[in-house]
Amino acid sequence: KSLANVGVRNLSPYQAGKPIEELERELGLTDIVKLASNENPLGLSKQVTAALQDTLAGLARYPDANGFYLKSKLAEKLGVNINQITLGNGSNDVLELLARTFVNEHHEVLFSQHAFVVYPLVTQAIGAKGIAVPAKNYGHDLDAMAAAITDKTRMIFIANPNNPTGTFLTTAELESFLAKVPAQVLVVLDEAYYEYVPAAERAPSVEWVQRYPNLIVSRTFSKAYGLAGLRAGYAVTHADIADLMNRVRQPFNMNSLSLKAAEVVLDDADYLAQSIAVNQAGMAQLIEFCEQFNLAYIPSYGNFLTIEVGANAADIYQQLLHKGVIVRPVAGYQLPNHLRVSIGLEHENQVFIDALKSILL
Ligand code: PMP
């Protein structure tokens, strides 16, 4: 153990759930509903399934190390230059790449109190000091975050919408924050749930990277595009930042299947529209249930809802599990009284609602 650096020694392992088949065997259940990882309940886009079949024949060869076609398509869609994009094996890979490229053990990294678990992980793994800034109404307190910047601060992670709270920062709030951050501090705006935000409320984040060369926008294909198992994510940045990230990036960090799938799904407008529609309907279904049963919840801009179930949340989680519904306990995010439930298909949401009702009533 002493061989690892101090940051690594103090990391706790990521708490991954058991494979569903194992759980079903253990619990003697056959149709577990998983609403735990903010995945897309629609399953893979049909166009992607077809394209993957065609890609199989080429798998004996290495993938395109630069992801030329995917980057070209993203650049065109986002109105940026191809040299502003860095691809990742999921956006987690992008986040880690950022830490490895720009942060060292003398630096401080800021994130919010209820921030996504990967921010402290990538920070600590390289021996830097992670600082969790207290949240405001479960969301980012940008004033407190700006005030926490010191000479040592190198990177600030902000998820918008935030996971696991679903809170959202407006364009005006983000803009006034960016104007305050010194140029040597990199701001990582993690927009994993961007597509679920109503178009009129989305920040022009990708346009900002020209004005704020210290801004990094990170997005993923895991949520609204439904490619979580394939691992596809990307960063949009100033070209100078992308150049540095691409020097550190492993050349084949996205595989041939994920490159192809991401490229194809970008053109599948119907799939994206359906993802958003199913999410809206499911969100309304869960909110109606919460209001009917007087359960407090954190209003969410994502594809999940974090519900306050009380001090026995851990026990309720277990009971839900035994009734065949997997949700996400969020005690590790300093939300010991809440459970996070991902929005599923209508019948899946109903299974969750019925199970929770039977436990609470
Ligand atoms: N950022 C946030 C805020 C997330 O919630 C997630 C997924 N849980 C990710 C990044 C990473 O997603 P992926 O690596 O699948 O792109």
C-alpha cells in the first residue's frame, strides 16, 4: 500500500453495484428495474444498432486514433473548429485527462459540496488538494466558489445540471462567475445532462470558449444519446487547451464501436427528441407522485429526481432493492436523507412509485 502516492492511498473505491443478473439470483427476483445510473431507458438507437453491425468486420484493426469523422461531425454541429475538440472514453475520461494535463500535487481544485464523485477522485489520484465548497439550496454557490479561489487554485469543476441534485445555474449566473475567475484557473463546465435542459435556458457555453480560453465544456453521449455502455464523451475548448489535452490523451481512448455509434446517433434527431420527451413525461409522473404524498424533492433539470425520504433512507433503499427496484443512495454526497431515482419508462417509474408507496404507507 505504501507504494501508492498519498492521494491514491486515501481514495475510497468507487461503489459499483452488482450485475443485475447476480442481484436477481440473490434476491430470487426476475425483473429488477434499474433506476440507479441515469441511463437512457429507451435502449440503443435503432440506427446505432444497425451501424454497429457494419463496424464489426473492421474490429481487428485499431480505431482511428484521432476520431476524425466524429470530431468533424461534432465541430460542424457545434459551430467550432475540429481542433477545439478532445474525445474521451466517456466524459469521465475527459475529466481525468483534464486533471492529468493541468493539475499537479501543489494545486487546489474546487468543486461543490454535493458534486459528482469523479471530481474529488481525479483530483486526489494525482495528489492535488480537493476543496468542497458548501452548497446553496443544494446547488453551486458560485459566490462562495469565487471567494475560495487562492493562488494555488488551478481547476474548478462545475456540473450544470448538477448530479446528484439536478440543480441548474442560469446563463447570467455562469457568465458573471466566469468574468470573476482569473485566467490561470481552468473552469470545467460539465454538461453531461445538457440535452435535457429546455433549449431556451441552455447557456451558450460552447461559444464562450473563445472569450474565456480557461473554460472547458465537457459533454457525454451516455445520457440523452443512450450510449452509456459504449463510453463516448468529449470536451470543447480553446484550441490551445485541446492541443495540450491531446498530447496526454491515449491515442485509442475511444474504440471503433463507440466512435461509430456516437457519429451515427448525432444524426438521429428522432431518438434524441424521444429521449427528451420520455424524460419530461417521467419527470412529471414522479413529481406528481411526490406532491401527492408530500415528499420533498430537489427540482431537477436532469434525467433523475432526488427525493427526500427521511433519516432511514439507507433502509428504504434496501427495501426498494428487495422489491426489485434499484435506486441510488446519495449519503456519500452528503445527502443522507435522500435517494436519487433515474427517470425510466412509464411502467418502470410506476414500479418504483408502487414500491415506495408500499414501504412508506
Ligand atoms: N458528469 C456528470 C455530472 C455525470 O453525472 C456523469 C455520469 N454519471 C458523468 C460526468 C460521466 O458520464 P460518462 O463518463 O458516462 O460520460
